Amino acid sequence: MLLKTFRWSFAVTAVGLALGVWYGGWTAFGVIAILAVLEISLSFDNAVVNAGILKKMSAFWQKIFLTVGVLIAVFGMRLAFPVVIVAVTAKKSPFEAVNLALTDKDRYEQLVTDAHPAIAAFGGMFLLMIFLDFIFEDRDIKWLGWLERPLAKLGKVDMLSVCIALIVLLITSFTFATHAHQHGGAHADKAQTVLLSGIAGLITYMIVGGLSGFFEDRLEEEEEREREGERSAVVLAGQAAFFMFLYLEVLDASFSFDGVIGAFAITNDIVLMALGLGIGAMYVRSLTVYLVRQGTLDDYVYLEHGAHYAIGALAVILMVTIQYQINEVITGLVGVVLIGWSFWSSVRRNRAAAEGDGAVGAADEAKVP
């Protein structure tokens, strides 16, 4: 199972490293390897969250996620996305942006860095909404019950997550504008860009997530009608899967922001960046499918909780990086620690249940009115 699931990742790794050696020698080989590890470490929480969504999809759509989805992730986010950023922010054509990336790497890096506030605001708001909607939902299984119980009660307030997200965005943009004004106003014009980008991230989440949820609910309703063999249910299943796939791609894009920006701390060569981050993206994809097929999320029930807390932490980090610089190592470690903690909590829960001590398991699974 392990070899079958990761075979494409291994193949892409071999090809990518070989291309790196051909392109820039053994130095390029080392840079690509480092970038791949960086991408995997920063996106491990992405794999866990994706697995929770992907397990609801058929084997066909899981295969689409590993094929077409990878092309979008590798070529779209890791190669085309930095070029599009430069083209839009510097008001250049895509061809000029590619030429700049290949001929004037320092200038290219500077343009991408200048666009970071808008990127961070968009991705931060999208991820923050995912986290807020998760923690405000009343769940049968609770990891940090002392925190999740009161939040679940607060979650009964309509549109609370949207209100909190908008408050965070307003505070962030106001703080950024004030800081820019105090330091000569060099970036004062970007405060409006941060606000608009954050609103765009919120709207994207609501549209894609809303459509995905709508078709998923409709599909469940159709299945409850004793499956009379109507074609509408088949069409609806395709629509639901498509929007869930679209939701996964936007989610992956949001997770990719920190990896793409963090990669500039290692290299500003767009070719090495695409190869290294692309290899890492393949492993994240394969890990997602592996978690689904092994049923790991069912065995370790707190993993999904840990991943969503990691999403919340990443959202906060992205919003903070609009004004302050945070080391990429910290960004990666936060997610690893939270997921590791949730995994260990799941192991302890399973061990207690196996030993016949139902106290822990019963407390964890108790429904809270």
C-alpha cells in the first residue's frame, strides 16, 4: 500500500533531482532537496485536513486529486503563481515576469516580497474561516474539551465566524496603515490592498465552501430517498464531488502561500523553486491519499482537530507577517507540534480503550448539549 500510494512521488523526486543536477549541478540538487523538505513540513497539516475532505469522495475523484490536482498544485501554485504575482503587482505581462524571474532574480524576489501583504491577507482570511467554522461547530468528539465546549455554544450565534474574521482583518489593516504612516507612509497605499485582499479571501471561502456544502447536503438528501435510481442523484454526486475538489484546490493554494514565500529565504531561482516545491507537493498529495485509504483519521480521532488548530495558527502567522517577519522554521514547527500533540492524545485514548478503562474514552465522546 505504501509503495503503491507514493510511487508517483518517488518518480517525481527522481526526475526533479535529476533535472536539478542537469540545471545547476550538485548545489542545485541540495537546494531542491531542502525546498522539498520545507514544503512537506509546512504542509503536513494540509494533508491531514485534505484527508478529512477527500475521504468523502469516490476513488475516481481521489485519482483526479492525485493527477489533475497535482498539475494545478505544482504548475499553478508553485510555478505560475509567483509569476502572476509579479505580473499583477508590477503591471507587467506574464512573459516579462518570466523573463525577469530568469534574468534579474533579485528584482523578481523583491517584487514578490512587495506583494506579500496582499497574499498573506487573502490566504490568512481563507484559513482563518476554516479554523473558526471548525471550532464553533458542536462535535461529538472533543479534543480540548475545556475550550471546545464553550466555543461550540458560542457557535450557535449566526455568522459569528464571519464577524470575528472581519474584525481581525480590520484590526490588521488599521495597524498596518498606522505603522506605515508612522514610518513615512511608504506602504500606506498597501493598507487598502490588505483590506481588499482579505475581503477577497473571505468571499472566496464563502463561495467555494458554500457551494461544496450545498451540493454535499443535496447529495445526502438524495441518498436518503431510498435511491430510486434517478439520474439526478448521479448528476448531483458529480456536482458535489466537483465543488469539493474545487474547495480542496483553493485550500491547497492557501496552504501554499507560506511555502512559496518561505522558499525565497533559500533561493530566488524560479526553476529550483518549482522543482523543490513541486516534489514536496507530490508527497503531500500522496500522504493525503494514504491517510484516507489507511483509515488513519478514524483510528486517531484527534488528528483532524490538531490539523485545524494548526490551520488557525498558520492563519494568525500569515496575518502577523503582513507587518512583521516570522522565521519559516517557527511556522513549520507550530503545525508539527500541534499535530504531534493530537496524535499522541489519540494514541493515549486508544490505549485506554484497549485496556478497558472507558473513563477517558467516554469523557471524550460524551455529547454536550
